[in-house]
Amino acid sequence: MIQLINPNDIHSAADTWNGFIYQGKVALYHVLKLINEKDSVDGLHLQLDSLEDFAIIRYENNEPKPITLHQVKAVKSHYYSRYKEAFEKLEQRKDNFPCDDEAYFHLAIENEETKADIEAKHAKLKIYEYDGNPYCKIEELQDKIKVKASNCLNKLGLIHLSNDNYLEILCNELESLITNNIVLIHAQNHSPNGDSINKSAYYSTISLNRFRDILIADLTSIQQDKNYFIKKLKIDLNRYYQEFCLEHEDEIDNDAQIKLHQYLVYFNSLNNLQFEGFLQKIMPHRHVKFSTLQEYKDNSLLINEVKTAFLSILHGIRSPDEINKIGWTDSQSKKYFPSSIIVSNSSASKQNISIDILNTALDTLIEVPFNSDYVITEGCNVSSIIEEANKSTRINQSDIDILNNSTSSEYDKITKWKKISLIDLEQAKQKLNENNN
């Protein structure tokens, strides 16, 4: 008899899935492994964060039937005790949702216990192997995915496409299938009369043939244009986010996980034009341009700026004041917006960053984000960007005159920057906490 499963009885952590970037990559690795090993993947589907972190399922009478269950744990600890509860949870999941094959546990760090020892203590699960190793480090997974993708191309008679540039394009497209699926689940959950997050995650599966279709398509016609690089930048931001969560796992409690995850879903839900505008707003000190490979290399996200400044700000400050927006308001009705700016409080640094922001505003007509009074930085306080820039001879005085005297609507966006201050994270936290007391 087929076991009937009520998806609303399965708690999906998709709304708090801080690990979904790594888990999604692990799922992609496994999908490519199946495509390599099987003669056909007809009827197989990838289910994300429902029966487990991910599962391979097939449908019987229009209901998902698990074939393999997969739990993924991206934590830094190598101690068995750190995973014991998760091992037991996976075993319980296999009891609750019997699968045709195995329940696999994926490790990102080599454990103090051997694979054989863990499986002896937890007979209902298997430790997943990556080319014979019982773990895969986060920083090594992308290269392993590319190898699996290359193997797939070889199997499908497309080995002539297997070069570094093409594999980069191919893996971006494959990974986007998974990211877009998670965003879709959230869109359904938050829409009027939408399904619950549990039901959406249970039924919003991806046919493995969709991955195969991308593999057999000739992607050489995909232009490396602005749209392509925006997709790459989203993947970069997702990766930086995952690394940040892993590096700060001891500091990120459950409430912070929920908050940060909501931000991540927001970033990924932006269309290309919105995402480009979002990047420019968090990087007001740099002209965001990436229509060509060179522009992408010169102007893309910098990992240190994103992790040390932008993500630290999002983690350090309470949830945003408006749904699906980033920004905060203090008790004096002053508005704050995060940035990726990392500079010191030295006089030279203050002048240089103010000039950079002013020149970017002049070049791009960048809007003031969130109609802000303060742009939050890592380590810098400037009471007035325009006044600080005025102290230097490096700024074009004619541009300053335009800012000070213009009444043209074309410069409305720019003149608003005259009122902006820079504030460091700690001072911003103090002012915004006053709003809660």
C-alpha cells in the first residue's frame, strides 16, 4: 500500500533555510551524478527541503514517493557529538517516510568518526561519498560540480563543449534552476490565497530531465552580456552569504537565521533591472557596470566588502521596517540604509570615500536609497558627504557648483546626496536600538 503523506504535516525549513546555497549545490552535484550513472532519469524529480534537505522522488498517483533522502550539514565542527542529533533525525525521517533506496547524510567537514563507525552507530543511514571521500568542503564543491558536468557532456557526446568558459555558463544555468525553484516556493507562499510553505516545498519539484535538457542544449549562443553577468553576480552574492553564515554560525541564532534568510530570498527575487539598482545602492562609492567581461571583473561585488560590511550590517541590525525592503528608521524618523563600504575614520579616508560617492552620483544619477539620512558603513563616520568632498581639491569644483545651484529635475537625485551622512555600524545600532526602548 502506498503511504499517504500530508505535506502540511511535514515542516519545511524553506522559510529559514540559511544553508540552501550549499544544500542546493550538493543537490546539483547529486543530480549530475545520477545523470552520469543512469541510462535514463525519466520520472525522477528533485524535491527541495520537504521530506529532507533534498530528496529524489518519483510520482505515484500524482503523489511524491521518496527514492533517496538527503540531509546536508554545513557546519565547521568535526566532532561526532555536533551531528549526533542530526543523524538521529535522518534515521527518524527514513522511518516516517520510507524510501526505495538509502537515506544519505552529507558532511562538509571530515568527522572525527570514520564513515564505517558512523554507519555502525546509525544503521539506517549512509554517509555520502564524493569520489571516495566521506565529506566535501564548501570551497571544493563548485569544482566537483564542474567535473560532473563535464562528465555529463562526455556521456552525451558533447565533450567538444567541455572547456572552462562553457562549464561556467553551464553550471550557472543548472544552479539557477534550483535557486529559482526556492524563490518560486516563497512567491507562492506569500501570494494571496497561496499555498503553505510546507505544501509548496512538497509539490514544487524539478524533473531531472530539465537538468538534462540544459546539458544537451548548446549554450554557446548565450551572450555574455549584462543579463548574464547579473546572474553571475547573484550567484556570487549567494556564495558570499553562505560563507558568511558558516563563518559566523556560533553568532547566528534562530531569529537571525530567519531574518537573514528573508534578505536572501529578497535578493534572489529581484529581476535584473531591480538587482542592478540594488547593487548600485549598496555600492554608492563605485559605478556598477558589467555589460562586458572586463566591466564585470572591474566592478563586480568584492567578497570582503560584502561579508565584512554589508552582511555584517544586515546581521547586526534588527529586521527591516518594511516587508521586502531593506532599511530602518530611528526614533527621530531618520532613515538608514546598509552599504558595502569599508573605510577607516581617517581624514583622508573620509574625503576619498565622499568624493567617490559624489562622483558616482554625478556619473550615474544614482538614487538615494530608501530616501536615507544615513548610509551605514564599516568603520567610517561623515556628517555630510558634500561638505567632506568640498575639503579636497580632487573634486571638480564645477560639479560642486552644479550640485549647489541646480534646480533641474535631472539633478534631483544628485542633490539629495547633499543631505546624506555616513555612519558606522556600531553607532547605527545604538541609534536604532533607541527606537526599540
